[in-house]
Amino acid sequence: MTTENVQDELTIPEAEWNSSMFNLAQQQFLGASKLMGLDENIRNRLLFPQRAQIASFPCRKDKYSEVETVFGYRVQHVLTMGPTKGGIRYHEDVNLGEVSALAMWMTWKCALMHLPFGGAKGGVRINPAEFSRSELQRLTRRYTMEFVNMIGPDKDIPAPDMGTNAQVMAWIMDTYSQQVGYTAPEIVTGKPIVLGGCKGREEATGRGLVYLIQEAALHIGIDLKNATAVIQGFGNVGRNAATFLEQLGVKIIGISDVSCGLYSEKGLALSAIDDHLQKNGTLVGYKDASQISNNELLELECDILAPCALQNQITDQNAPYLKCKMLAEGANGPTSLEADKILWDRGVFVLPDILGNAGGVTVSYFEWVQNTQEFAWTLEVVNERLHHIMVEAFQRTLMRSQRDNVDMRTAALLEGIARVAEAKLLRGVFP
Ligand code: GLU
């Protein structure tokens, strides 16, 4: 069973954050809450973000006379579990609905992994490729100031997401520290290591996904040494997942970036592709592979397909034609509700986003713990603890999916929602 569309059974008021992505997050939540018989009062509390702030603010461009007005967001979905946690995204499609959906998914993700956080997300609607480094620095510092009262080491802790990285976190950390008057590394995670970042954080999302792929391969009987993988997206998550899969002997036969896809039956040489990207900026023109479209990439015959790019990639249009045995979601929200049902009927094993990409926020949690204790762990300790948490969450989700006869996404949502609901009940209603 998968979560069904239950919109007609509950009238959700038209709201500021309405968008197709927020609708997907709400529908997933409503489907799971119906299956578990969630208390109606709690269901309605969790259906919307608890706090959201929008700001429009100026960014001075390198040409001094030019000032661009940009839009920034921060959404905190659930404040019950501890501080809120989630990345900041710089992308031209960012809007309140998208950020709210991502914040809701962060809530279930943190609860599923048993991390002491509620979900949050932030974003700025820009194309970061069109901003110089100094423009991005000014934009980031001003964004931080606009939301300075909302974030805090005990309140809400940002991290990198699409379009942001360790350098952006360093600027946020510096700006916040200037405001409070002392160095506060624990305000963000995903920082450069020299500023209190955690060893292994940068690769953690890709590494965590591959730990899960190993478990799932054992479960469905794929021998990784003879397996093939296709990876959509060659950013932080996709690139690292590719490396770790290659180390396990998996043949990477397809990859893509925004410009195009590449296919090679004999396997792609990742380091040669890195060199090509260094020189050319995009995958286009890479000689040792055939160039294919995004759709062709998704429909390649392979054992593991890992969407590690944008949302809404696997839909009812292409789900009937996927030829993978396992869908390993590194991206947030890559699969539509209709596609979930098709994949379930076709027996494709799904590692759902809130589990699949949870390695990132798990190591973010490690970073925050190390910062508050002022004690740094070794990479071995980080990876061993990450492995333990990922495998435990995988087994727990798998058991629930088998017990309740639901797909892995529904099982992961049930795990996360049940924990948040229990905490809400225990805390009660104020006043
Ligand atoms: N942006 C990442 C995610 O979607 C990481 C969030 C974090 O580390 O707080 O899970």
C-alpha cells in the first residue's frame, strides 16, 4: 500500500504557502496520518508550519550603482522536538510553498532518525550562478541579519542545501557571531572544518545514501560488485554517492547535471568527468560517453537509480518505464504520489528521501553536539556512528513496512509522524 490522495476528504484552506510541492508534502502526511488513525487535532497542527518569515531585501551588486531586490524565506514547521533544523537553499524557484514543504520533510526526517530537532528550511530566490562571490557574501550576510531573531543555536540551526555550501555557512556564522559579540560556531552546521565543522559532513548525505543502498541490496538480493547505477545530479549528493558506489564495485553507467545526461555501458570514469567539468563547467561535450536526455537517463536499465537533483522527477509519466530495481532518493521530494503507487505495483524498492538523504542532517547533528561540547570527533567515529544510525533507521522502517504492508515511504512517514505526535501529546496544549 502507498499513501493515497486524500485531499477530497479534508478541506485544506487555501493558504499563502500553497504550491505543488507543499501539496505533495501535505498529501503524503495526510495519507500516512489516515493509515495510523492520527488524532485530528494533532493532524491539523502538523499540516501547516508553526512559523514562517518572508523578507525582501537589497543586495548590492559589484557594479556599485546596481542594487537587486531579492526574496528570502525561513520556515519552522515543528517547534516541539527541540531546536528546528534545516538547510538554506539558493535557487531561482524558491518560494514559500517549496520552503514549507522542505521544512515539513525535515520534521519527519529528524524524527525518523531520532534526532532532537524539529524541521525548518530557508531559501533565497536567486540563481547563484549569476552572482559573484562577493555578491553572494553580501547577500548571505544580509539574509542572516533579516532572520537573526529567528535563528540561534538553541532555536533554529541552518545548514547547506542546494546552491549553498560550507563557505556560505562560514559567512552566516561570522555575521551571527558579530551580532552576539562572541564566536558562535554552533549557529550553523556544514561549516568549514577549521571553523568547527565536522569531519565527513560534506560527504555525509552521499555516504549515508550508500550505507542504505548496501542494506537494501542485501534485502532485495542485489550483488553490488556486479551491479549498475544511474545517478541524476552531479552536485554534492550525487557526486559523493557515485564515489562511494564506485568504491563498492558498482558500475556507474549514467549520470547527469542540469545541462545533459551521459551514458556508457562499460561504465563512466568519474575522475575524467571531474576534469571535464573543471575545464568546461558542464557535462556537455564529454567524449567518452553518449550524451542523452534527462528522460532517457531516468529510463536506463540499471539496478540502482538515484535521483540526487531536484523535486518532481519521477512522475506518472515516467514511472511505468523505469527499469531499475531500487530507487535511492538523495533529493528531497523527487517522486510524485502517483509515481509512488506505480512503483509499488511494479515492485521497485524505494529508499524514500526522508531516509535516503538523512545522512546529511545526522552528521549535522554530530557537528552541533561537538560544537556545544567543544570536543571534536575523528572521521572514524563520525562514520561509525552515522552507519549505526542509518542502518538502525533502515531496519526499523523496513520492519514497519513489512508489518503494515506499506511501501518504504509510508513506513518512514509513519515512524516520523508517530514520534512527533507522541511528543505533542506529552507536552500538551498551552495554556
Ligand atoms: N539540507 C539538508 C537536508 O535537506 C541538510 C540539513 C541539515 O543538515 O540541517 O537534509
